[in-house]
Amino acid sequence: MEGPAAQLRQQWLNPRDILSLLLLVGSDIVQKAIAQLIGYQLRLPLARSGPGLSIAPVAFSFGWVAYGFTNLLAAVGNMSLMPRNEHPSILVNCSNGFARENHSWLLGRFLRDHELTHAIERGQELSNEDSSNPQISLRIDVFHLEPNRQVECDYVWWCGWLTLAAQLVIAALPWILYGDWSTMLVTLCGTLLALATCSLPQWEQEKWGGRMLKSDKVTCLTRGNGSAHIVVFLGRAGSWDLESAVSAAGSTKPRSKTRLASLVLPFLWTFLLISVSGIEENTWFLIGIGGLGMLQNVLAAGAPRTPAASGFHLRRFERASVIMGRRESYVDDPSDLVDLQRTDAELAELSAWASQSRNPRSRDSLKCNGRDMAAMPAWLRTMSKEDGVPPWLEALKPGLPNEDIIYAVGVHGALMELEKWVPTAGVAMQQIFFPGGFEYKEASIRDNAHRKFWKQAHHTIAVRKLAENRRRAGEALGNADVC
């Protein structure tokens, strides 16, 4: 009878039994890895459109058997493949200020990755010694949301394929060295089952739930009151309707083929588990293959990704791409009184231009007539004093030369700058960060300087929104001098 030392030596030379146990851990990691990598459509070289084969390089690892049985529970329940959103956030429709709780795992991950790649340091209240280096209270990023197209392949995606190739190389070693092909058989079967699971069409259906936009829509994604980040999306026809996406999670109609596959795959994984349990020689190769696959799964499940790799095709808003609110002291206005009649007079030219009838699909309808059609105010393009912008709408310039970042004072200051460049966006977010409904409520605003701005912003929101929509329409038609 062998002693303990001999048994331990034998176990470390050729581990047994532990393999079958390792295959039962890490199911949640596998699910998130699939959710991250799913989306690339493989098509024939000449087939540029139409349905394709969805492929996701999620490597065979220790967690796949456990995931197969976890998915079996979903097969007899709501048949939801995507994980639940793990990063609470809200999406605000800037047309009406309506805020929806985000249930989309993809949008939650996008916001998490955005916060990681654009991290800001929020310290305590500043002392006099720290006033030369003010802390950032709020960062606002403004993007054009482009029409949907194929996702981009980033390093996380390519690492998956490199891992699959490395696993096959490791599996071939015992076959070449010792004539043992069992490791290669298990690896090939596990890889094929993993790829088959990732190819289910319902993954993409759930990941990108929601509709496509038929017209322009401005939305804001944030964690809510007290958050340090706001992401503004300027959507247009053909881009993803984010407002419908946040509530689409869990409402996708299950496919019968998905349910059947989810019932069959656990049994196939069970057969693979039984086969692994019977392997007694060269088990270190299998442990290495499973461990390498687990590392790839962890990388895929948790690594930050670029927006384009997740299906968000974004373009920076050239006029004001980044707005930051810095915690600084300033001198408040002595009064919050505003002459709204004067405000109306200041925007009379803008109102006349924005309200005149036109055919938005005709390029000729945007040409000036001289007598019948009013020209677009020059200041609407630049928001500068030199072009005659009303003083309360004069926009701040970027803080440094060759820099696109606009620095404002505090959260209110940042939201005010946002409202100047994207009408309704600042008003909508002001109600989120300083709740009071989609109406001007003086009690929710402390300083007179802020009150004066928001009074005028609320009073003129309709005409400024109409004018901005018209300016964008002319910009989309390539007409630089919109009339």
C-alpha cells in the first residue's frame, strides 16, 4: 500500500478526478464572455448583406459544463440568454425629460467602459491650497450615433482565436509525443460545442434588442443624480433607438430552435464530462488547456472594449465634444430677475428662420430667396459674441489651445454649456441632477446666475430646439450656409 507521500507525488505527476470537478466552475464567466464577444457576422465574400453566421471565439474552458446546465434552467423558463444588467443607469429622452431605468446589459457595459477609459478624480471639498488644481464634478461627452453596421474586431476578439489555436497545439502534444489522442478529441469536441452555443441567433437578438430610429432623437445615458459622467447621443435615422433598447431586455420572444439547442447541449456536455473523467494519463495537458481557456474567458468577460467593438458606432460632436464642470468658487449675480420679453426679442430672428415652412428633403428649399425666406443667424453656428449671440447663450471656449474640452464652473455650469450646444439636453439633465420636473422650478436652483440662465432656457426651449433641428438638417444635406 502506497504512503501519503507517494500518493501526493502520483497525483501531482498525473492529476485525476480533479478535472471533472474543474469543469463545473465558472458558468457566469462563460455567459458574460459570450455576451461580450457575440455579434460578428461571418458572410460569404460576395454577400455583403442579409443574415450571416454569428461567430464568437469563446474558448473551451472549465466553466462550460456548468454553463450548459445553467442554460438548461433558462430553457424551461423565460429562455433569456444574455446576463442581467450589472451596472445600474438611466436613459433620458431629451425631448420630454422622461427617464427610463436601463435593463440592457450592453448599455450598462458601455457606460462602465466609458467611465473606465475616461476616469476623473473626484476629491473632497477644496481648500485654499488646492484652488489652483480644481477637481472635476461632471464630465459630459457628446457623440453622434451613427447608423448600424458590422461590429469591429478588437484585441479581445482576436485573443479568443489565438487561444483556440494555442489549445489545439497543446492538445496535439500528447498525440505526437505519446500517441495519446484523447486530449485532442476532448478539446475538439469542447471547442465545437462552445462555438455551436455561441452561434445561436437569439444571442444577437437579445444583445441588440430594440428598434432603429426613423428620425433624429437626443438621449442621455448616466447613473443619475450624483454621477460624474453623462453621455449624450445624437441619434439619426438608421441608428439604434437606445430608448427602446433599455426596456427590450427580457422581452425578446424565445426561438424554438434556441430552446431545443439549450435542451440538447447540456447532455452533450455531460457526455464530454464523462469522457474527461475516464482519462488517466497526460492529464496535465487537459488542465493546461482548460486553464488557458479560463484565462481567455475572464479576459473576454471583464476587459473594457471600444464602443465600435460593442456595436456602438460613435462620432464626436465637433461643436462641443467634451464639457467638464470644475469645482470652483465664483461671484454670483445679485439678482435672478430676467426680462423674458427681451429674451424673446433677442431670439426673434432665430424664431423667424426656424418656423418658416420648408421641405426638409429638398436641398433647393434651403436656398435663400432674399424676400421670402429668412437666413439662419450666423451665431447659431458659432455661438460666439462676435456673431451676435445673445449674451446668455454665449458659449465658453475650450480651456487650452488645440484642445476640445470646454471647462465650466460646477455641475450647473456644465449643464448650461450643454444646453447651449444641444437644446433640450441640458434642460433634461438639469431635472435629473436637480429634480423638479420638466418645468422651471426656482426652488431647486440656488444661485441667481443659474436661475437667470434656466429661466431663459426653459422659456425659449421650443424655438431653440426647432432651430437646432433645422441646422442639423442642412448640415446633413451638405449645405454649409443654411437659409
